Amino acid sequence: MVRSGYADVAQLPAEKLAELVGRGDDLLILDVREEEEHRVSHIAGAIRVDPGIWSSTFLSRLGQAAKGKKVVLYCSVGVRSSKLAGRVQEGLLAAGATGVYNLAGGIFRWHNEQRSLVDDKGPTPLVHPYDANWGGLLLRQEHAATAPRSARMEEPRCAGAAGAEWRQVMAGPGRPGPFKESGR
């Protein structure tokens, strides 16, 4: 659906982005969602860009940062990011970007493929569902959240296996172990 509406925008599969990140390629990853969505979770290293940003403002703020890098834009499913990519790709390439891509399937596909997401506290299994209609595309509905984790690092408002997975993520390799109510 998104591809046919934005044929002039290259689509980058999630597995390819994961490969590029893993190799340490020069990337500029842009999250084209609202602040509320970005606070719940985002791809590590992503910079949030307002979906309605003017092309000239975008290029003045990010054109130089794109020089010599592949620029990957994403949103929930790819509509907002494809729109922005279509508007700014010519300017980004002129500024020296080596490619401009939309993440195929957006953060929803990334999440559905169980790839890592972060918030301002570290790894998180949560993702913002955008709305009830689009959120139906999330395979793991128990991880849909419209608000970020609290400042106290409490368990997110998800039950059962999702809560257990969150505890496992938070106590994973290199993490200090389960967070206690009294400690953090």
C-alpha cells in the first residue's frame, strides 16, 4: 500500500537496516512521528522530526548532518515518513546524502520482527499504536502503549507475558538486574 503511493521513495527492508546498523554504516535515522509516539519507543539513535516540518526547515536543520550518510526515515507504517522523504530527498542528495530511504513497514514491522527499541531509559518492548485502526497491525498487542514508562522505571502497563518480557529485557546482559520498588 505505502510503496504504490510513493513509488519515487526507495523502501529499505527492516532486515537491511538492522544489517547496516550492525555494520556501523554511516546512517542518519529519522523518526517522523509525534513526540508522544517517540517517547514511548524508537529505534536506537533515531532523531525525531515533526511530520509536518517544512521542507526548507528540514533541510536547513538536517542537510549538513546527512552529508556522506544514508538517510532512513520511518514512522508507524511508512505513510508520514514516505511523504516527508518524497519532499526532501532531492535536497538531501544535493547536500551529500548517499541515499534516502523509507523503512518499509515502519516501526510496526520493526517491532513485529522483534527488533530492539529504546526509550529514554533504555531497551523497551513497548511501541505506540498510533491509533486503534493502525495499531491493529501490531502482532504483539500487549506491547502497545500510549504513554512512556514512568520516571521510576516501573513495569509498563502490560500484563502477563509482556510484563515478564519487560522484566527480562531490563535484567538482560549488562543490566544490573530487576529493579526494585524502593531502589529506582
